[in-house]
Amino acid sequence: QVQLVESGGGLVQPGGSLRLSCVASVSISSIYVMYWYRQAPGKQRELVATLTSGRTINYGDSVKGRFTISRDNAKNTLYLQMNSLKPEDTAVYFCNVRPSMFSTLNYWGQGTQVTVSS
């Protein structure tokens, strides 16, 4: 069982920045893949960024060049640095982990709200 706790959300003006954190209850050094997703009201959950144990990184088209995913194994923490925020980035942001490549079992955090508005 893996517990994930996100934090760092809030209200920010367009063009501003936020850094989200996702702290895991287990060591993340060997976790197969970690994700950030988001879900805006009335919309489907959207994949924002992916980071594998091999350090392969991918971003959704809507956030490329503005968001950066990273991890700190010593702190068991996944990050999402979000710059140049837009109103359309407003959503609840979730982290998700799939610990093993040999299983589809995955875990979700409770989410953190990000609101971009003037």
C-alpha cells in the first residue's frame, strides 16, 4: 500500500508559478513510474506529466515548456513546477504512482486544487 499526499496548490494570478509536491509513504527510488494528472470541472482527468524510474519524462501538449516534473528520492517526493500559469490550468491536480512494471496496480493521492485567476 502506498499513500500519497499532495500539497502546494492555491490561488495564483495568470503568469504566476506554483510548485506542487507529492509525498509518498514509501521509498520512491524504485517506483516504476510516477505521474501528475489534473481534472477540471466537467472535464475528464488529463495526464499532465510522466516520470519513470529511468528518468524518462513526458508532458502533455498543453503544458510543454511551462511545467517541469522532478523527484527527490531522499525526500520520497514528486514535484511539479508550474510556470506561466494560465486560467485553463485551473484544476485539481493528482499524483499517481505505479510501483512495478510487472503489475498495473497504482495509487492516487487526494488531490490539490490549483486556481489561476486574476
